[in-house]
Amino acid sequence: MTPRRPYSLLARYYDQLTRGAPRMNRLAREKVLRGILPRVRTVCDLGCGTGTAAIELARRRRRVYALDFSPEMVRLARRKVRRLPLRLRSRLHLRRADIRAFRLPERVELVTCEFATLNHVPHKSDLALVCRAVARALRPGGWFLFDINTPKGFAEQTPGGHWVDRRDFKLVMHGHWDARRSLCALDLEWFLPARSAGGPRGRLWRHMHERVNHVAWSNAELRRTLRRAGFRRLRVWDGVDVRPPMPGARRGYDTYYLAQKPQQRSQR
Ligand SMILES: C[S@@+](CC[C@H](N)C(=O)[O-])C[C@H]1O[C@@H](n2cnc3c(N)ncnc32)[C@H](O)[C@@H]1O
């Protein structure tokens, strides 16, 4: 068994494994940002993965910065971007960066952090770093939109053994939720075709392991940290109220936050 850098295999199969996510993200984004999104000209998508949302946002003539820490995710996003027409490509700025310590060449009107990317930072204390970096990246009056899985969601949904069986890969996901520390370790057991193998009736599979760690915060911790980073005018939605209906979706599992940076320093 070969231990892997997190997201390296996940990146390779990410779009296959998350087919419904782009539509879900788009519908939720449009609902939460109704009245705001049409006016936005500059965006930064944090933890952009393979770049699907960033490309969608750039199609509406916006300048989009898209950041991700995983070299594989960024490589795959770049590959998608290279296939786009030049006028669209020129509006997309993809970079490998850590959402806890990023800086942009200009201040933007909107920062997005979708599909529970914020849960992927390693430590609880990282929330404050991300919020401060976002506040720095936004223009006065700019918006920060993110969705997050809740402690209840992790407690009730962390898989004991979820099995994905595809022709070109098999995957078993099993996790451990530590309620005391609000940490979830999700182990991905990949079975990929072994290159040299292949008998007449089947294939040999190579086992590889990848671990993706998650952190969760209470609503009170999130509100407090956003306020300390300078955000005001906070709105919160339960996932079931903004996402398209999904089997198994329950109230309290995931939450959408929209926070605004004040227009002026003195605004409270
Ligand atoms: C669940 S995926 C979401 C990807 C994308 N936003 C989407 O909607 O499909 C989480 C992403 O966060 C990235 N990520 C994790 N930790 C990060 C960090 N500290 N800085 C930047 N990106 C990070 C991962 O590489 C991964 O692409």
C-alpha cells in the first residue's frame, strides 16, 4: 500500500465522483447571491478544485482568480482552461495557493469557497486565518460566500464504509469523526488497475490510500470569527433551503454563509 499526498488521486477522479456538485453549487450560489451576482465583475474562488465553478463565473465576463493548494487539482483545472477560447482564458487566473494565506493582485467584489472547502483546512484555528485573508482580498462592501458541513453533518454522515464501483477504479470511503475535537479523518481506499497485470478473466488492482482531514465549527464559532475578521451583515441558510432537492438531505447538515465587508471602516 502506498500512502498518497492528499487530493492527488482524488483530483484524478474528482469530476467523476462529484457529477452533481457543479449544478448544486450553481443553483445555491444564484439563490444566495440573488441581486448581487449580476453586478459582480471580479471574483476569487477559494479551493477551486478542477476549476468548474471558476470557469462558469468567468463565462459571464468576470475576472476570476481561482486558487487551490493541491498541485494535481490546479494542473487539471489548467488543462480545462487551456481548451477554452482565448477571450475566456484571459479572464481566468489560476494559481496554487493556500486559502489561509493568499493575496491577490487586486481587491475583488466576491470571494466564494464552495462545496465545503473551508472544512478542509487542517486546524480549527485556521478559520480565523482564512477569514482575515478573505477580508484583506475584498473591496469595501464585498461579499464572502461559503458553505460548510456542520458538526451534526459529520456526526451523522461520516461514512462507515461507502463503496464506489466503477470500471476504471474502485473506492471505499470510511471515516472517523472525533466529536470532542470536531475533526473528521476520511480515509479513501483506492483500487486502481495495476499496469502490468491483466488476465483473460479479470484484472489485478493496486491498493492506494489517501486521507483527507476535515474540521468543523459551530455556528457560534463561525459568527464570532467572521465578526472578528471585520465582517458585518451576515446571512445564514440551511443547505436544504438553497440546494436543489437531494436524496438523504437533512436540515442541519450543511450551512451557507454570506458575509459582507463593511463599506467603510466605521460601519458596524
Ligand atoms: C471538496 S473540494 C471542493 C472543490 C471545489 N470548490 C468544488 O466545488 O468542487 C476541496 C478543495 O479544497 C482544496 N484545499 C484543501 N485545503 C486547501 C488549502 N489550505 N488551500 C487551498 N485549497 C485547499 C482541495 O485541494 C480541494 O480541491
